[in-house]
Amino acid sequence: MRNFSLSIDNCGFLRYTEYEIILTFYKGGIYMNDIKAVIGTNSWGGKVYGKLLRGSSVEDSVIREAMNEAEKLGLKMYDLARDYGLGKAQKMIGEFGTDNILLSAKFTPTGRYKRNCVRKSFEKDLSDFRRDYVDIYWLHLPVDIENHLAEMSELNKEGKIRNIGVSNFDLEECRLAKKVLEANGIPLYGVQNHYSIIAREWEKNGLVDWCRENNISFWAWAVLEEGLLTDPRVKGKKTVMKLIMDRQKKKMRDLYRVLIAVAKHHNITVPQVAEAFCINKGIVPICGCRKPKQVRELAEAADIRLSEREM
């Protein structure tokens, strides 16, 4: 007979535990383990950043419209960090309202561990968000892993952090993080690392398979490689980033031919192919969305099924 238990956690969540599998309910019937795509916020808010790197800035009202569109389409998870949007993204989302969304935030170590460093940083995050908990909190770098995770575990037990993840960790560091958290009776929810069609080292070195085997979610950042995995036929404003990417794109003509052919077959865009590639791998893409159109495309990508040949 298989062992299982049902319990209510400190946050009022119903948890079903079977061996090491933990499914956490969210109001509105959302399972944390069922998240297919995440809205990134790194390009929110900073007009200088937007114009320099993206070619244009986006008004706050447009980002608010994008959030409204995301709610209609069931995209509830937002990924944030203190420095995103040159420090403005977290404050923006707090102003817009966080009642009906899921929040993913990060603690980024700036040096060796100091007692209460996580708690102090976390309290500033909550002040930005204007709420008293986050759905996922990530240790952003593998620095003093045991001490930082121990402090995050305390916040979890207080009901302030509902899930704990690690970011930019290699396989051995992930194994250590899992061991540290389980010693405190907490599962490792996820790993958030760089991954895309052209950056797949975490598959080659076994980390993605390890996550699958241990029911740990794998999130991918830089899925579009800062615009490199977009349609080369679409011309936009010249920016620092585009000038850098144009040199690299010339070396990727064969890949673009494949991406364009797959996009044409499914009647979608090249970025949607890159997003769908991750989703079809069971990997959760984090994609920057500043406009309603980008939100709609990400939601559509979550429902695209690619063939084995296309993968």
C-alpha cells in the first residue's frame, strides 16, 4: 500500500504528500506543479534600460493591460527580483495589485552569509509587493547554501514563503540544496537556470533529468536569448543589444531556416517556437512580457504540440 497524507500548511494550503511528491493548491484551483509558463519582469519599468536595450520603453499603463490580459488567459505567475527594471519592477507589481497572481521572488547573496540577511531582504520584498507572503522564493546564487536555505526554511515554516527554489545551481549544488531542505521537512520546489534551444548544457550534464526524477520543476530563463531567438526577417530599431545580436545571427542561418519552417507549419511566430520547445520538454519558460500581444503569444505557445521530428 502506498503511503500518503493530507495536511493544511501554515499558509492555509492543502498539501497532499506521497513519498516526495508535494502538490500545493493555490486559490482559484491552480497547482504549483501545473505551471506551464511564467511572465518575466526584468524589462519592466526602467525607461533608460528599455530604450537602450529593447529599442523602446513601455508605459506603465500598457504593462497593466498586459497583466489584465494574463489574468484572462490564466497566466498567473510573475518572476521578479529586486534589481529588475532597474529596481522598479517589484514596486510596480505591488501598485498594480497582487491579490490574483502568483509571485516568484529571489534572494541574491552579495557576500558571505550574515544572520538575518535573508529575512531583512525578504521583508523589503514584501513591502514592495504589498502582501505578507510569496509563492516561491529562490536562492539566486550558490553561496553559503546551508545557511541561506536554513533561514529561508524558517520563513517557510512561518508561512511567509510557500515554496523554495534555487537558481544558477549546478547538479551537485542542487543535490545539496535538496538535502538541506529535506532535513527541515521542506521539499525543493524548483531549479531556475539558463536554458534555450541553443543553451542546453543542463540536459547534457543530467540536471534536467535529475529534476524530473525527483519531481522538481525546472524553470528556464533567457529562453529567447535576449532577442537572438526571434525572426531575423523582422527589422526593429537599432539598439546596443540588436547590434550585438546581428553579428551572432549571421552564424545561425541554418537554425533560423528550421525555426521559420516550424513556425509556418503551426501558423505561429519564431519566438513561440522557442517557447513551445521548452514547454514540450517539460521545462517552464520565463518570458519577458511588457505588452498584451506578448502575453497572448506566450499563452498560445503553452498549447502548441511539437512533433518528435520538430523537437
